[in-house]
Amino acid sequence: MDSIGICYGMTGDNLPSPPDVVALYKKYFIEKIRIYSPNPEVQNALQLQDLKVAVGVRNEDIPNIAANQTAADKWVSTNISPYNDSGIQYVVVGNEVIGSNLGKYVAPAMANLRNSLNSVKLVAIRVTTSVYTGVLSMSSPPSQGTFSPSVVDDMTAIVSFLNNLPPENPQHVIMVNVHPYFAYAADPEHISLEYALFTATSPVVRDGNLDYYNLFDAMVDAFYAALEKIGGASIEV
């Protein structure tokens, strides 16, 4: 079984301190943590904690990083290099940017950050982005998963960048925010609550020789199918 990770959001009041949050992760054997933007206090608390960390690039910073290698170098030197012992595995370029007017900047920003990481010998850190399943124009049955025409160019640029990385860079991945409940809430007439909540006891969707008991698996496979259609068959979700 793969390890569990939890996103660490900080848009609230009376939040516990970062060291207390890290202690909570450790107490409950949560091995992966994602922060949506750099945070020195959090990243210092993560030093030498043996957690696997994903650090996000703020959406608003993407265009500048995409346009300027020096800006990418500065972002890495400020937000990644000082925290070599914090378990950083991923730099995540934006959150759900694809589908917005910033989407065209994601692939070039990923490329510049990859160059920056390589230049300071942080080759093992993966560069990716996080998208949401709303970028699919078709998702059922999963094998028919297809990206919306408005995002195909941006997604193809990301896939092309990942496919052309040199062998010394690690496995290529794209992160996806998968929300079965939102799909159910938007269409309860055709999506059962059991299918959305992992409680169905018999297959709800049959797609070729595959049976789907829960919407989460179906949504993930639809994303894989969409990636395959634009040349991303080797990319891990």
C-alpha cells in the first residue's frame, strides 16, 4: 500500500504552529505533505523530519518564472536550496492553473525551474503541476477520457516537456486534484452517493473488461486516457 499524504492549508484562524503540525503528521504516520506555496517557517519545521514534501509555486508567480530563467534561479535559491534536509520531492508549478489565462505559462515555467534545479544539482526533485479533472471534456466511460479543446495546447506542452526530459531526471508525473463529491453534487441524478463514497458493493460502470466500483478510480483512469491521447502514456498521475 502506498503511503498517505495530506495537503497543509494555512488559510484559517488559530492554526497550530508548523512544528505542531509536523508532529501530528508523525504521530499518525502520515508520510507526505504538500504546501501550496513556499513558507520558511513550515519548511524549517520540516527539516530532518523524514517526510516527503511537495512545495507549490504560487499561481501569480508563474508568468515571471516562465519568462525569465533568472527569476526561476532566484525562486529555487530562495525556496528550495536552503531546505535540502526537508525532504522535498516535488516542485508543483501552480494549482489548477490549466484552464485559466495562466495555463500557457505552466510548461515554460516548469522548464525554467527544471534548469534551475539541475544547475544546483537537485536533479532528484521532480517538477510538475497540479490540475483538476474539470479540464476533461469527457470522462465516462473512463477509456473515453479527453481533454477539453481549450486546454489541449497547454496540456500537450506540459506532456512534451515531460517526455523530453533527459534520462537523469526522475520519473515524470502530473498531479491531479480528484474530487468525487463535487461530481456527485453536480449530478446526483446520474451519480449515486455510494459510487462517490467508495461504498458500492457491485460494479457501477463497466468499461471494456474493467469494472468500476467507485468514482475516484474512474476519474483517475479517465485522466490517464486523456493523457494517452496527447502522447502522455508514460506519465504517472
